[in-house]
Amino acid sequence: MSVKREIKCPHCNEWTLWRGEIYDRCLYCGEFLQNEDFTKKVENEIREQVKEENDIFFVKPSDSKFIGVSKRFLRKFRKFAVFAQAALIAFMSLLLWIIGMMST
Ligand SMILES: [Zn+2]
């Protein structure tokens, strides 16, 4: 059973249709209809996006195609570098452990 009712949009104060879904938007201004959880989720996504925009390798719309491609490559490479570092640390500790075992 779907709830269909008219509610007043909290953003533009127009009466709009609400079906009780969290992703329902106002028919007039396109804003989401008062769901705090969903708003928080969207806010978090925006915050994540802002964090990414502060990243030096973030591809800006003003970047040329070549810069965009190289930035994307560098980001992938950096991810790989972090992984490789973690693997190296794991390998080193394993090596030290083996040395420790052998010396006893
Ligand atoms: Zn509205």
C-alpha cells in the first residue's frame, strides 16, 4: 500500500505529492521532501566529493583531456602504491619473523 498525500514542500512552500518514499522530490523545486536520514546521506556524499575536489589529482572540468587522463592514471597509480607499501610491510615483517625463527 503506497501512501499518497499532499504535503507542503519545506523548501518552496508549494503543495506537492508525497508517496512516502525517501527519494521523493518536490514537483516544483526538485528538493527532497524532508527526510533527515536521506538528507544526511546526501550531505555526506557532498562532503566526500569536496574532499575529493581538494585532492591534487582531482580532474577539474577546466583541465584539458590529457591532464584529465594523466590525473586519473596517477590516482590509480597512487592507490597501487599504497597497496604495494602495505604488502611490502607485511613481507618485511614476515621476513623478520623468519629470521627470528632461524636464529633461535
Ligand atoms: Zn519545493
